[in-house]
Amino acid sequence: MMTTKQRPIHLDLRRIRMPINAITSIGHRISGVLIFLLMPVGIFLLDLSLMGPDGFATVVALFNSFLGKAILLLLMWALMHHLLAGLRCISIDIHLGVEKPFFLKTARIVLLVAFPIAFLLWVAL
Amino acid sequence: MSGRRVSGMQAWALQRITAVYLALYITYMIGFFIIAPPVSHDAWQLWIGQPHVSMAMLLFFGALLFHAWVGIRNILIDYIKPFGLRLTLLILTGLGLMACGAWSLEVVMSARIV
């Protein structure tokens, strides 16, 4: 007799097998949370930069500090990964790239390409 | 049941519509900071003070807040199982986002009143 296989229903990240598309997907979530957490910092810096010449100079100095540059690099990765993973999501919504080899290939491309793009933009900024 | 389905559909659509604006705005702003970064406080304030620039920026913050709300809500519902904790975090997220909205409105408008 056929028995229905017991499928585990959980979202325990330590027990879930992570193929490449899952890593891209969790990266989409992690980068989103990161951008969410940096939002008040961004509004604070915008506020400070508009307060006057002193505030503007402070913000410029913060962006040129080691910590500022490190956080900016992290933010650029988060933005690029989130943007590319989001575009992939929308393209799948309109049934582009749903087939398996292509589906996994675009997941790999998003995962890998976000780093060099973020780095290049960070250098240019 | 159908009400919930419609609500999920609206969140899905909202996430994609805001995503398109956020993608365009952020690409434009990164380009702006690479090609023509503001050189002084006066130049920066004058630039933001222009009606179309401040409106685009306010629209950006609005889109960002709705986008973040749908995204964080999905993550909390997926990973936080205890109802009380989930509800608390959802409320804190909502209040935090509304505070960010009010704050960004105040900051952007302050650049226009000079």
C-alpha cells in the first residue's frame, strides 16, 4: 500500500535544505531587514545635512569615516541584492524564467552579481 | 475568507508598485551622488527645496514605508509564532514606520521653507 510521506511543515531555518534559489531568497529578506533598520539612520543624516553648513560638514565627515564607509558598502550590497532579487521576483510573476535550469541560473546570477555591482558603485560614490 | 484573500492580493500589488518606484528612484539617486554630489549645504538645500525634487523624495519615503510594512509583516508572520510577541512586533514596526514617515515629511518640508 502507498503511504503518504510525512512532510515536515515548519520554517526552521536550521533544518531547511538551502538550494541556491533559497539562499538568494533569504538574502532578499536579510537585505530588506537591513535597509529597514538603516532607514531611521538615513532620515537622521538627511535631517542633519539640511540643518546648516555645520551639520552638512558633519554628515560628509561621517560618510568619509571608516565606519561610515563600511556601513555604506553594506548598504550598497543590500540595495543591489534586494533590487536584483526583486526584479527576478517580478519577472517570475509574469512567468519569465520559471523553468528550472533558468530559474536556478538567475538565482545564482543575482546572488553573485550584487557584490561586484555594489563594490563598483561604492568605489564611485 | 474572501476578504483575507483580497487583502493579500492588495499587499502583493502594493509591494510591486512601490518596488518599481523605489528601484527607479534609488537608481537615479545613486547616479546623482556619483555624477553630481552636492558640494555645500546651500546647494544641497536649494536642490531639495525645488518642488519636483521634494515631491519625488516624499513619494520615495511614502513608497519605502509601505514597501517595508508589507515586507516586515511577511517576515514576522513567517518566523514569529507566539501570537503575543508577533502582535507586539507588528505594532512596534507599524508605529516605527509611521514615526519615520512623519519625521521624513518634516525634514523634507523644512528644506522648502527657507
